[in-house]
Amino acid sequence: MPDTPSNPPRKTPPPATPGAALKALPHSADAEEYLLSCCILDGGDVIARCLSDNISERSFYTHGNRVIFNRLCKLHENKSVPIDSTVLIEELKARDELDAAGGLPYVLQVAGKTPTTSRVGYFIERVRELELLRALIEATTKATLACYDFNWKDSSKNDVAIAEFIDEVERDIFKITQNRVAEGARRMGENPGPVTDAMKVVEKLLKKEGELTGVSSGFDDIDKLTYGFQRQEMIILAARPSMGKTALALNFAEHAVLPKSGDPVPVLFFSLEMSASQLAMRMLCSLARVNMGRLREGKSSKDDDAKLRDAANEFLNVPLYIDESSHLTVMQLRAKARRLAARLANEGTPLGFIMVDYLQLLSPTDPRVPREQQVAEMSRGLKALAKELNIPVLVLCQVNRETEKSGEGTPKLSNLRESGSIEQDADVVLMLARSQEDKKEDERQGTKSETAGTAPDLIVAKNRNGATGKLQLTFIKHYTRFENYAHAPSS
């Protein structure tokens, strides 16, 4: 009987980055020196341009060049001090940084590297590209080593751990591709920084150039309270089933991509309940003001057909993206949003708004944990996405049955279903609800009327940066369309 060969021994895994020990990280000493020379030659404008193009001391590979650029930035902050080679050398000496900068001969060499700043744009781009390559090498090497060191001891949590690990890797790489001036904490007085950003808004308001500072909802009363949906905010739109959450969200999306004034805002709509074609049908009928029920019954007119075709032509080229995946975890949703955001940024039309319909339909990352913890993780993940992509995220959400049991009819923040974290994480909470008087009136009149009527009250239950209150919209039932409420003229 022939011998059975034994299993071969496991091979040692290859190094994370083959040849990494033999190669220097990507850099160009000449490009760095030329850029520093331009900064010294025409300090104010060139340094300001470097900062606006995300050049920092970390962008320089050579330690001496980092020291020189950092000192130039400090001089740039002090507007009363002119920038030239003599001032730079004196400052380096006074701070005991001349040796760290490479010594007097090296600083003089850098200062005289170029006689003109005409090619500064090229050198900024070159230094920035090489910095990105080094950052990618660092991130991917870290990820590769982490793959080898992955802890397999707790096999019951492998799926969750791997999902979290992949999300972290993808997030790190996505951060590298974003052209952000500052990472982490920002000093209030930076330029650009929090104070300058706020003053731009103040100046806009004082000049009456437009009161909105965010994405318009398309509804005057909502915009008066919120000043539009703001960047980095998570907005919750909550209600009991069949109150019109999806209809109102679709109206928000329509007003974003087909604004009455200004440029369209690209919208990504995650529909976990309805298909993309169903949403498209609702949006077409809403915009064209065609009764979808009559259309399904084959009772539409030639006029309806013409209006639908006109509406379809309006929607053909709008920047509205619908993801109809029915089983998504919050990590998968964030990954999809990042990819589309990166693609649109490269095309010059950055993503401006995300909508999720609806929160409780997201799949849990770990189905074994209590439901309240699952929903809390989803809520935190969506709030983090809003901050990460620097855009508003509208999240539809269910309200529990407590309002119906109590007979009050008006929901409260505590009625948000399955987790108190939703209330805590949200910046704005909008709630749709019908009063008991409206419900009784509906029962008396029946549900067959096709005339326009008042919608459920829209309650602004939380507004982190503004007022709260109760608003009225007009709802056209058979078009599933919300419109501005016509207020009676004041006497």
C-alpha cells in the first residue's frame, strides 16, 4: 500500500508590502524645494494657495522641508512681518530650528531654487499627489498587517468583526481621497475654519442674498424654521404607517433635483421597502398631477399621458440616484454612499443629500444583540455618515403605537420606535400626525373625496439650531403630493 503523503507545512505569509524595505516612500525632493522657494519668493499669496489646496507640513517628505514650511506658515499668520529669505533664516535661528531645517546652506539653496512662481500650481499638485500615495501606502500596509493579525479566537463573532474591520479600512481610504483642509479638531480661528465659515453665513443673511443656508425642502414654512437641511445633520422624518412619510421625502427629493431656482442638488435615495420603478412612478404622477389609481385602472386620459411624458422628460437628466437594495446593514449603506460620493466628486457634481426609507428596515450588523442596541448602532452610523460626507441625511422612521393607545394622537420624541438613541443622535426631528379632530372629520366625510385637503400636521419636535413648532402643509391625496399650505391673508 503506497504511503500517504503528509500535509505540507503551512508557509509563512509574504511580507505586507514586498520590497517595501528596499524602497523609499514616494517623494520628490526637487518638487518640495521648488514649492518652498515659491513660498519664500511670494509668501502671502503662495502660502495661502498652499493652505487652500490642502498642503500642510505633513505634505513634505523631508523633515527639514517640514520645518521650513511650518515656520513660513507661522510668518504668514503674522501679517505685519514680510516674508523673505532673511526673515525666514532669522526666525529659524531665533526658534533654534535652523539645524533641524537642514542648516544655513540648505535654506539658502531652497530660497534660490527658482526665480519665478509661474509654475507653483504644478509643484503644489505634485507634492499633494505624492503625499496621497504615501498615505495610501500607510493605510493599505496597516490593513494588510491587520489581516494577518486578525483574531479568529471568537468564531461566533467573525461575521460582525470582519464587517466592522472592512468598514474601518474603507473609511480610512475614503478619508485619504477627500480634499479636506483639516483632519480632526480645528482651531476656531483657522482660515478657513469654523469662525470664517460661520461669518460667511452671517454675511449672506445680512445681505439678504437668501435666507437658506442648507438644502431647501421646497416648503416655505419648513425652510423658515430650519433654514434648509444643513450639512452634517441627521434629520428624522417619523410617523405611523400610511401617514405620508415616503411621499413627503420624495417631494423633498424632487425639490432638490428640480429646484425653482439655483443648481440641482444630487440626491441618493436608499429605498429598502419599494423598488426604484415604484418610486419613479410615484414621482412622475406627483409631478404631473396624475391620479395613479386611475392610471392603474386604465382610465387615464390623453391629457394625462401628455403630462406624464413631460414629467418623464424633466426627470431624465436629474441627479437622483435610487438604491433599491432590500437587505442592507448600515455599514453596507455607508460604503455605497462613500463610493457614489467619491465618483460624483470626481465628476465635479458632489453629492448633496442622502435619504433612507426607512431606518427600521436596515439589517442589523449583529442579529444577536438586543433590538434597541441594533437600532442605536444604525442611528449612530447614519449620523456619522452625515458628518463624514459633510451633507444632510434624511432618515424615515416609525413611531410606536403609544400615541394611539393613549388617544392623544400627537406623537412625542419618546415615541420614536425601538431606541432612544434616535432622539439623541438626530439634529432635527419632523413628525407627521393627525389630530383627533381631523380623524373624526375623516370618518364623517369618508375617504372617497379627491379634493385637496389639509395634510397631517407636521410637528418640528426637535431642531438643534432653531425653533420648534407645528406646521401645516396641503396634501393632494390622489397625487400623493404635499404642497405649501395657503395661509389666510391677515386682516
